[in-house]
Amino acid sequence: MSANVIKLTPSALAALLCSRVCHDLINPVGMVNTGLEVLDDESNTDMHADAIDLIRNASRQANAKLNFLRDAFGAAGSAPGIFPLEDLQKKTMDMYADSKATLNWQLSVDGLEKSKARLLMNMVMIAVNAIPRGGDVVISGEETQLKLVATGRKAGLKPEIEKALNGKTPEDGFDGRSIQPFYAGMIARELGGTLSHVAEEDSVTFTANFS
């Protein structure tokens, strides 16, 4: 490991990743609670149909996020194996079904080794966040390289995200948002590879190379 890359304790990393999961789930869970409160209000029956739609949509979002994050942050089973591309695409597309970003899949493989699939999912998270106003994310690559190009108006990375992605501590320390890009870089390094990014006008390119 490079001397310039910091190393978090396992407990600190676990706590921060749990914080990120909670951050991603709090909105759909809150929507469910709101819908239930409306249904409990017998004086507001004209809003019950809207409340049921809200609960249904929130449940879909929560389920999609849990399925995605379980594999993006979890082990997906301890045994080595291949993560089928079809499953990887479905979980990722479900995760970002309501996103302003459009995902364009151009991978030239039918599946990825589990750790590389986890890395790719984390790269997608970073790429989508790099275009907060919407745009396109082109996902390409093979066994020796994964490449994502995020294109959209005002594309870019916040300083704390860029630092974390480079394996350094953000100025104000890690939080639920910045731990995720740090984790992505950590996966790449554990695979004996590198994770780099290049920002240009209205686009950011993320590349993971493996020896």
C-alpha cells in the first residue's frame, strides 16, 4: 500500500459504511411512515389512495437500494465466483430507476468476479453522484479494466470526495458520503489494481486497471 494512502481500522470502516447504508435508506423509510400516518387519519380518507401509492413507491425504492447495497458493500457470499452481468445490470438499474442519470452498459464480459463486481457497483455510485443535474454514465470494460464516463452539466467531484477517492482523509474527516469513494479505492488496491479519475469540462472519467 502506498505511504500516501491512509488506513482505517475495521471498526471505523464498518461504522462509516453502516452510516452510508442508513443515509440511503432513510428517505424511502420516511416515505413509508408518512404514508402510514395518512392512512391512520380517518378524517383524511380522500388522501388514502395517494398514501398507498406513496408506500408502494417507497417500498420499491427501499427494496432496490437494499438489494444493491448488500452486494456493493457486502461480501455476496464468502466463496469465490462470478457475478452474472444480467444480475449486476438489474440491481444497478433498479437502484437508479428514479435517478436523473441514464446508465449505458457496454461491458464486453458476461460476468465479473465478485470483488470486481462490487468495485463496479461502487464506481457507478460515484459516477452518478458526479452528475447531480443528470446526464449519461457509459459503463465499459473487461477483466483487466473497468471504465465509467459520467457526462452531464456541471459534472465534477467535491473536494472531500476526490480526496477520499485518492485514499486520503477529507479535510473534515470521513462521513457517510465520503467513506464510499474511499471504500471503492480500497477494493481496487486489494485487487492489486488502481482506481483513477480525470475531470474535464462536463465529464468525469473513472478507470480501474488491474495487472
